[in-house]
Amino acid sequence: MARIVVTGANGQLGTEMLRLTLPAGWTIQGFTRAEADISDPAAIRRMVEGADLLVNAAAYTAVDKAEEEASIAHQINAEAPGLLAAPDPLLRVDACAGAPLCPQSSVETRALARELAPLTQGRRLHVSGCAKGCARPGPADLVLTGHAGRFDLALNARAGDAALKIGLKPHEILSLFRDPDAP
């Protein structure tokens, strides 16, 4: 089951989003300004917990008042989207079940994905136990693909694509991601 969270649920776009007919297994939940203050990081964390997709439809749209209320307009239209984009780095990570749950996988994926999430600098990470890429069929900024008990690292790729570095152990990957000069 996938969960979509929509901010600005009382606005024009938010209202229309909540009317969408979703595929089976998908749910959508809208939040108004009264229900979730998007300028409050704690409120954002509570709102997006368990979300698979976030749609920010909140905006300061009172053009005639924007100069008088410049601080509020800036907070809603400029600062809040940044807070929404990075409330939990795990929201930018895709990881398959990995070993021992998947017979195709030769590596454990979930714990490594959790450790790497805060180190990705806002980039999309895919940790795949094998070249099939079940958790994310499309490309990601950083891709770790399990192979023979180790990982191969590719950039802007899909699981199984040509790797920049091959045969990495989890501790080597963590060291690489902690290096500010690393790719």
C-alpha cells in the first residue's frame, strides 16, 4: 500500500488532488494549514511519517498582500518547500528486501540503506540486493547493487548498470559516503 500526502489541502490544487481516483492500494491524505504547519520541522516529520509521496500544494497566493506580509510569503513559498523536501532522508531511499528475505540477493540491504540515508546529501539512493532492481526500476543518483556478497556503486543509473566502483563492503561504502569529496 502506498500513501500520498498533500499539503495545502484547502487550496485549488490540493482540493483537486484529493479528488483523484487512485490505483488499488494507494491512499491520499490532505493537510490544511490548521492541521500541519509546514514551517515547523516537527509537524512536517509527523505529517510525512510513512508517506511514499509528498505533493506540496501549499502556497501563499494573496498577491495583493505579499508586500505587506513579505515574511509570511517568504516562509511559505521559499523556506517551507526546503523543509518539506528533506524532513527525513529515508524518503529519498529505495531498498529491496535483500538477503535473507530474497533468494536472488547475496547482500543485506535495509540496514545499510538506513545508515546511508543521512549521508546522501539529498540525492536519491537505491540499494538493490541484485541486478533486477525490484525496489526501483528507474534510475537513481546513487545505486548500490549487490553482487557476490559485496556491492557495486553506480551514479545516475539503474541497478545492474556499469559501476564506478565494484566489490565494496558495507564499511567501505559508509567511509566513501562520509568523505565530502566522494562522488
